[in-house]
Amino acid sequence: MLIGVAGMVGVGKSTLTRALAARFGLQLAPESVDGENPWLERFYEGGPASMRRWALHLQLHFLATRFASMRHIRAGGGSWILDRTWYEDAEVFARGLYEEHLMTATEWELYERLYAELLHSPGARPPRLLVYLHGPLDVVLGRIARRGRPKERDTDVAYWTALHRRYERWIAGFHRCPVLSIDVRDYDLVADPDAIDAVAARVRRRLEPELPQTELFAARA
């Protein structure tokens, strides 16, 4: 079994992913670490010109890393939960770079072709359930400000506004697997343990009778 947790920065994805992994005995596939991407520094170091030069390299690295992780999950078998999905990598973030004119049409076409091929690979079987965390932009911005991470604090509000819009557009057209939509105004996933329990109960109800776990893939010898 595979569960995905999706949503923009600040909505509590990592907190919920860890909590659900513990409650349901799922293996945790965390979000990839930016520091592991050798193109990230080059992308940011020279302003828009560097971004345009390295955007495709950056996103291809993220794509390759994500699908390598999925291949690892397939080989290991068992039940897993994802902190962010490959769908978001491609359909929110990479597409966003194209829409901001940081990828050319030719580069975006290449990226889309590779992504479409990878979606047909065995490791890219859709999750049994996608838990989508969302909230109004002002609520999300408040949460980003409260957690006080320097890189996020220094990011222009226009970026968060565009990202929020892209996420809302993406989920409105997402039909690859069932979606459980969670409004973060109703659940304080960071400060309220009861909120975690309430969301876990909703997830369990959506998955029953599939919990206790069933395997997404049989482990390979």
C-alpha cells in the first residue's frame, strides 16, 4: 500500500507524514533534500539568467531522484507513505518554472516526455490515497512566518501566491487516485495532538478495509 501526502509549503505535510507512518506502521519516504541536488546552487547563484540556464537540469535531477526512490520502494515491498509526490514535482514545480519562462518550450516538451514515460514505469503506480492539505493563502503565509525558516522568510510573497494558485489548480484537475482533502484551518497538526488523531481516523475510514496493511509490491528476492 502507498499513501501520498501533498500540499504547499507550510501546511504540515512532514508532521502529518511522520505521524501517519507511526500510527499505521508505514515506512516513510521523506521529501528529497535540496542539498543533494548539485544544480540548486547554480540555479540560484546568478539571478534570472542562471535560473533559465539551469532550470531543466535542476528539475531533471529532482525527477530522477524521485523515481529512483520509487524504484527502491518497489524493490523493498511493504507499505509506504510519501512526503510529497512525484506528481507535485512535475505538475506544480517544474510546470511553474516553464510558466515563469525559466524553461523554454523545447525544454518543457522534453521534460514532459520523460515524465510521461516514467509514469508508465512499475514504480509509479498511483497511491491508494492522496491526503491533500490546503488552506487559504493568508493562513498558509501565517504558518510559514511562524516557523521562521530563513530561506522561506526571505522569499517574496509573490512566489507563495503563485505556488498557492498552482497547487489549487493542480488538485482541481487531479484524478490519478482518490483524494482526501484536509483544510488546515480545522486541524492544527503542529500544536494539537488531537488534530493528528482526527486526521488519522479520517484516513483509516477511507482506507478500510485495507488496514491493516496490504503490500503495494511484493518484495523482490
